[in-house]
Amino acid sequence: MRVRPAHRDYWRSVPHAEEWFLIEWPDGEVEPTKYWLSTLPGKTRLADLVDQAKMRWRIERDYQELKQGCCHIDFGLTV
């Protein structure tokens, strides 16, 4: 679904551009579990939007693993 975010539009001379609004609502859940706004172009396929939304989770998970692993490594760097 394409939406137009309205955050502080009263300060703007023109409204924000349209963005994609993605909602994850798994079967059996009472309400949605995740939401995303995306500025990808309007012609972007749904599968590509979902891939991009999920990619952020993978990147954040990998970043956390790297941060935790670095505490146990002595790089031997001196200044």
C-alpha cells in the first residue's frame, strides 16, 4: 500500500512524497507484528519490498554478533 506520511506536514509547503507501507500480520495472530515504511520506487515488486524489509533484520543481527565477538578478540593494535 502506498501512503503519504504526515509528520509535521503543516510546516511544509508540499506534502511528503508517497512511500510504501508494509504490514506483517502472521496467520493466527490477533494483530500485526511488524510495520515498515519504504521509500523504494512505486513500481517496486512486493517480493522486492519484503526482501528489503527483512534484509534490515539480517544486517542488525549480524552487527550484534560482530559486536559481541569483538569483545573476545585481542587485535594487538597499538597507537
